[in-house]
Amino acid sequence: MDNKFAARRRRDLIIAAVLAGLAALAPLLVKDVYVQNILILTLMYAALSQSWNILSGYCGQISLGHALYFGIGAYTTELLFTKFGVLPWFGMLGGGVIAALIAMGLGYPFFRLRGHYFVIATIVIAEIGLLLFQNWEWAGAAMGITIPIRGDSWLKFQFLRTKLPYFYFALALCCLAWFVTWWLEDSKWGFWWRAVKDNPEAAESLGVVVFNSKMGAAAVSAFLVAIGGAFYAQFLAYIDPESVMGFQFSLLMALPAVLGGIGTLWGPVLGAAILIPMTELTRSYIGGSGRGVDLIVYGTLIVLISLALPQGLVSLLSRTKAKGATR
Amino acid sequence: MGLLYGLIAVGLALIFGLMDVVNFAHGEFLMIAMYVSFFLFAFFAIDPLLSAPLVAAALFVFGAVVYLLIVRFAMRAKANAGMVQIFSTFGLAIVMRGLAQFFFTPDYRSIPQSWLGGKTISVAGIFLPEPQLIGALVSILAFAGLYFFINRTDFGRALEATREDPGAVALVGIDKNRVFALGWGLGAALVGLAGAIMAVFFYIYPDVGASFALIAYVTVALGGFGSVFGAFAGGIIVGLVEAVTALVLPPSLKSVGIYAVYLLVVFIRPRGLFGSM
């Protein structure tokens, strides 16, 4: 049993390395900027969704307010950069730490809540964040911040002529989020989280400190999402509250994980790989009419997939493989 | 305003609170109701006040159909039931918004003249806009009706029982799908009523629902799931808090007060004010 589990984990790691290697070669084949753009967004959402999955999938605390951490990452980076000239790399880390601290601060009251009350609280807190940023003059209010061009370099994390560096950063972030999940899955934290998700009372009685494990999950999750936010801000070179903290981000982070398989290692990557290109393609090929056909198609697909595969696409894969291989 | 929030929330309270199904398309139900009301006015010159029952009837059918076509299957999901509900209804919301854009175009519309629009009434020296007043009245009636309905009729009991234990309910010969389809229809009809009244004094556009939906969720949760009275009280509190916040803070921040009060309430009472679940 133990051996099988270890073997599966080793296999996962090898598959991930191969996929990452292949992905790293993708820009050699794909020269089209539009397609590169989609690839970058796909990788970013895969990373975000993977991070969301740590708190909401593994630990079972469904958050629909992760846009808050995304926005905090983006704003910390850009405020430090535009107002104080701090390099985005430091802003990125700072944003991550701030987001993690906020997540833990919010965790104190929030983790007492259960079910819908918790979900609504997460939506509401992100919405408060959005409204505050929209009214915060110093941070650009609703107009947002346009990131000044300070040259083409890794140091400033700005690239004007090519999108490739963004691609590689997104890939690295995606690998990082995946690896953190992979690593945590087999750590004591991973086991605590699953116990907390399945039955908090039982977990508590067996000596798992439920509260602390939720806090841990929230902090890791928020940190990684904030890094994603910082990346997104540099990538777009323009941010405003609605475009980095809007409710749709919270949903877009959750959606790939849900479609791919919530609480699974591969779910978010798989979900993002299908969902994000689909989103972008429907938007650009049939969204041009401005009459919402893209929304109709996109929405219908979401309804169908979520109804047809409640456990996500990963469940399809494991069904076709040898049944009950590990569990 | 609070009673109006209450009216929007009461339909949600029925679906979300009593049947424990998340409906992320609730705001879009409202949007559809406003459009129905608008077109009845534009083509047949029926005043929104008169057409309100028609709108409610239309939404009743719509709600029941949505249940039968989508939600029924979402509830059947064995794993991740909550997420499946969230995302299937969220997908539905996107589709509805898309359809509205497609058929009605994204233009802002309003009902220019109605019997009530723009009129005010003076009560003890305070001027109150008539449509809001009628809205408040309808809202109180709807609440009273629903309260009676849930607690005093066979259907209401069947609904509660079905949520509690669908298996046992099937044994005594109640068709779960019929009960829930009716419940959804009823919930949607109440939103229809709210939409018909709001069509008089709000602009109508495809995204209009989104701005009210979150407040409706907060209202229901504030009152506590499983309590119709809670949603009513929640609506009044939300309305009052919004009015007070609007005095203290800039208008763009008025929702912050509502959200803050929600957080405060659930931190003290994690199941809302009158919640039983």
C-alpha cells in the first residue's frame, strides 16, 4: 500500500517534469503572440487554481473571495513600484506576505463559520476590499494604476518586445504551485487538511488542531495567489480594482479546480488547460458581435461540464485506469 | 429600500434557505423579471403594477423549468454537491446574461411613465416616493403570505420534510421533484414580483441582477438560513444600514456598511440572526 502510494507520487512527479519540459519548449513552436497570450493566461490560472485548491479543495474551506489576495498582490507590487521605485520582485514577495498575513488575520473570525455562511463571508470581504480600493485616492481609486515603462529587463520584470519571459515566469509559478501541492499532499499538513475536510470533529478528537491547519492552508494559498496577482499586474502593465479584485476572479480561480477535480493534484492544471483556452477562444471568435453569444456558449459549457462530471475531469482519467489502484 | 431587498431576498430565502440549494442565478432571475415587465409595458402598455402578477406567473414557470432542467441534476451529484450547484447555476447566470444581451441588446432601458413613477406621497411631512412605498407594501404581503404558506399548509410542510429527508418523504408518497419544482417556481415568482416593482424605478440592463444578487445572499444569510422571518428582518436591517452608511460615507461605499454588518453578525452568531441550519 505504502509502496503503491510512493510509486504514484514518484510517477506524478515524473509526469509533471515531462509536462513542464514540453511546455517550456512550446514557445519554439508557437510564434503567434495571440496564442502565446492564451498560453500565459492558462498557466497563470492553473497556478492560481492550484493555490486556491490548497485551501478550498484539500482543506475543504470553499473560498470565493480569493480575488482579494490576487488584488493585494497586484496592488502591493505596483504601489511599491510606482510610488517608491521598489523592484517588482520585492513587491511580489511583500504582496505575498501581506496576503498571507491578511488571510490569517481573517482566519481568526472566519474559520468559526461553516458552509454557506463561510462562503458568503469570503465573497463579502473581497467585495469590501474592492470597494475600498475603488475609493482609495492615493492608490488610484477606480482609475487604477498605469505601470510606467522603465525598460526591458528581468530586473524590473518588464518586457516590451517579447512575451516569452512572462511565459516562463507563469510556467515557473505553475510548477511551484503544483510542487507545493505535491509536497504538502504527503506531509502531515496534507493529512490534517483532508481530515479537517472530511470530519472536523473526528480530526479534532484525534489531536489535529483544526484551527491551525485551516490557518496554514489559508496562508499558503493566499501567498501563492498574491504572487499570481503581482505577475498579472506586471503582465498587463495596468491595473484597476475591478480588473484585479473583481468577483469574477474568485470564480475563475475556483472554476478550473472544480472542472478538473477539486481537491486533486491534477485537477486545477487539467481544468485550466481546457477552460482558459475555451474562454479566450469563445471570446475572440464569437464575442466580436458584442451580443453575448460568447457568454451563451461559455455558460452552457460550464453548466454541462459541472453537471456531467461532478467530480471533475480527473475522475474520468482515474476511471479508465486500473480501478482502485491506490485507494 | 430595505423591504425591497427583503422582497428580492425572500425568493432566495425560499430556494437557498429552505431547500438548501445555492442559486447563483438569482440576480439574473430578477433581471428577466424586469425585462418581462418592461416589454409588457412597451408592447401592451400594461402598467408594471398591473402586470406584476403576470410577471410573477412567468417567473414561476421559468423557475420550475430551471429546476427540472438543471438543478434537479445538480442536486443528484454525489460528490461536491455544493460546488456543482454553485457552478451550474453560475453557468446558467452567464447564459442568461448572454441571452439578454443577444435579444435585448446591452442598452439601458427604463419605463418612462407609469402610474407610480416619480410620484411622491407625503406622510406626516416626510415625502416618500410612491413606487418604493408600494414595493414595501407588496413585500410585507409577500412575506406574510410565504410565512403562512411554509408553516400552515401541506405544501410548506412537504417542502421542509423533503429537504430534511428526501428518502423518507418518498416513502410517504411525496414526489421530491414536484415539491422542489414548485418551490423553485414559487421562489422565482417572488423575485418576479420584486422585479416588476423595481422595473418602475431602476434602469433595466443585462447586468442589473449582479448588483442586487450579492446583497440578496447577504440578506438571507444575515437573517439565517431556514428562516423566512430571518430574511424579512435581514432585509430591513440591510436597508437601514445602507441608509445610515450612505449618510456617513461617500455613496460609492454604501454597500461596505452592509457587508460589515453581515460579518459582525455572523461572528457573533455564526448561524445568522434567526437561522436554524
